[in-house]
Amino acid sequence: NLKAGEKAKAAGSFLQASIYLKQATALVDEEDWEEQYNLCLRLYTVCAESQLAQADYEASIQAIEPVLAHGRNIRDKAPASYVCIVALIGQAKMHEALNMAMSVMEQLGEMF
């Protein structure tokens, strides 16, 4: 389902991509994050991006939460954080978006 979702997303068919990707995320359990970390990371990130492209901000944030929870380092979490920040802006939650962006910047070594 990941490959089908990525292909649909690349073709601009975000609804179809979301369907494939949400089905795939439903099959993931905690052990998969240990055994198939990179696959899970990519799956949830692409799913959230597809939701974001449809302006389904809440679904995008929900899809990205596992990446933020299981991500091993800031490099793995950065794309997910970006999606979350954009989704928060789309919901007019500017203060939350700013706080998250500043947190990411601090984790990258930038101090304010």
C-alpha cells in the first residue's frame, strides 16, 4: 500500500493516496516501529503529507503523531514537524505552530 500511495500522491491523486496509506497505517503495531523503522517513518510521513494536500489538517496531525512519538532523532522527525507546523497554520493555530517551529530550531542547535 505504501508504493501505491506514493504513486497516487506523485500523480496528484491525494484522496486515493490517503486511502491506500491509511489502510497501511492501520496494520502497523508497536513492534513494527522497532523492526521496520524506516518503512513506518516513511509510511506515516507520506500519509500525513497526503492528508495535508487535501487540507485535512486534523487528519494530517493525527497521521504524523506516531512519527513524532517514535522518531529516533530530529532528522527523522523534521519532515513530520514541518507537516505538523503547516497543518497548525492551516487551522489558524499560529501560537502552537510558532512554538513547535522554535522547538525544532532549538533541537537543530539554533538558540533564541
